[in-house]
Amino acid sequence: MNFRKLLPVAACVMSISSFAQIRTGVYFSSDKKYKEIIEEVGNPLPGNPVMIVQAFVPNHGSYIWFLNESKAKNLTYPDNNPKDLHSGIFLEDHGGLLPKITFKDFARALSQPGYMINFCEIGDANKDGFPEFYLTYFEESDGLDAKPLKVIVYTSLDEKTFSKSKITGWIPFQEEDAYREVKDENFKLLPKEIRLKAERIVKEARKRIH
């Protein structure tokens, strides 16, 4: 499922799609379902959700993915309203939430992370019936150093424990610098189909930055 296609109609978005019968809903603060989810299970992370994604995975249960922003603890960044990022994937359990994996990144003196929400996606690239969660964000900063565009892939290849894999595209801001990508060891172990999808997301998100 590609959330990019949903953002132009963000108001009252409720997209239900099916890949390997995985049903997914994407919700923003203007949606009734967004408010219902928070009323039912709460907000388990600091800050406020920019987007909430709910995925029903047959034989595995219902997962909720929160992508939150909070006021930055470090207020020295030049931006007038710096944000810290908090994200987490939770399994719904008897009216509550079981944390499966979480993420956080913070604004620092000269840098500010920000979700590229159009490129945060859920997919089942290897068709195994269990989804991958692709979290995409860009870290802006002062200066002319290359800046990181990151796609973090969360999935559970053993259908029990979530793993984290990452590909980083370093975006050059000086003509003499070359674009490069760095893949961590976990990323290299992912099935080919998942790696290719993450690489495509980096490529498309990079075009949006430029």
C-alpha cells in the first residue's frame, strides 16, 4: 500500500487495501477513526500522531503504527518549532497495546529530523502474508555537509520478533560531493523483494527533496 496516493485527500481518509488479505487503514487527525483509536487504546508515545496506520494481518492480529511528533527537548535548532520524532508498532491485545518495536530521533543543535510522510508505507513485497513497515525521514541541518535520507524497514521474518533494517541515502549539497547509499548488515539480509522496495522508496523520496 502506498500512502502517497492518499495524502491529497487527507481529510476523512480511510483506505482499505488488500495484499495477501492484509487490510490497512490510514488515518489523520481530521478522521473520525483517528480519534476513535486514541479513545480506545490511548496514545502510547510522546507527542501527537501525525498519522496512525491500522493493519489487520490474518492469523497474526491487528497492528497499529503510530508516527508521532513532540516538541523538541533541544530548542537550539534555528527552526522556530523543532520537533522530535517518536514512532512505534503495537499489537492490539484485549483492548490494550503490546509494543513490538519503537523508534525515536531528536532535534539537535544543528539538525532537525522530519517524517517524509508521503513515503511511509506498509507493503508485503515478498508475498509472505506478513507486512513490512517502511519509515522514511530526512534530517535537515545547517551547513553544506551531506544530509541523511533514511528508510527504516520493520518486519518480522520469523513472524514473532520484529527486526530493524536501514538504508541511508546521503544527499550531497556541494557539487564536488557524490550521492551515496549505506545499507546496514540487517538490510543486506532482507529478502530481495523487500530490499528493492526500500531502494525504490529512497530513490523516489530523493527526487522529492530536490
